[in-house]
Amino acid sequence: MKKSPIVHPLVSQLSFAIFALAVLWLFATDKEMLVVGNALVLVYVVYALASCVVRVKDKRELKKKKVSRKGNISQVSKKS
């Protein structure tokens, strides 16, 4: 059986943002509403990018902790 493809969270968040912009541009009646809507979508996109960067950073820190724990265990066992 084939594995189902996993969609990256950033792709789905950006797709939602693009869809929101398209709807906003189609149905905006005045310029102020369009400016405020664009600003909100921009904030959402920045949040999505930042959350992905934080996830990658957390994964790297967890890997470093695992490696350092393995190193400490081997050093302790050698000293005994």
C-alpha cells in the first residue's frame, strides 16, 4: 500500500491565506476594508512562517539534547 502524502502545514496555511485574499478582493466594497483585510492576512502569513521556523528550531534543540544525553551516558559508563 502507498503512503498517503503528508501536506506541509505551511502549504495549507498559505493556501488558506491566498483564498482569503481572493475572497476579500472580490467582495471588498471600500478601500479601508481592503487595506485592513490585507493587513490581517499579512499578519497571518507572518505568524505561519514564524511558527514553522520555531518548529524547526525546536526539533534541532531536541536532537542536540538527545545527542548530549547519549554522550553523557557513555562518559559515565566509561568512568565506572
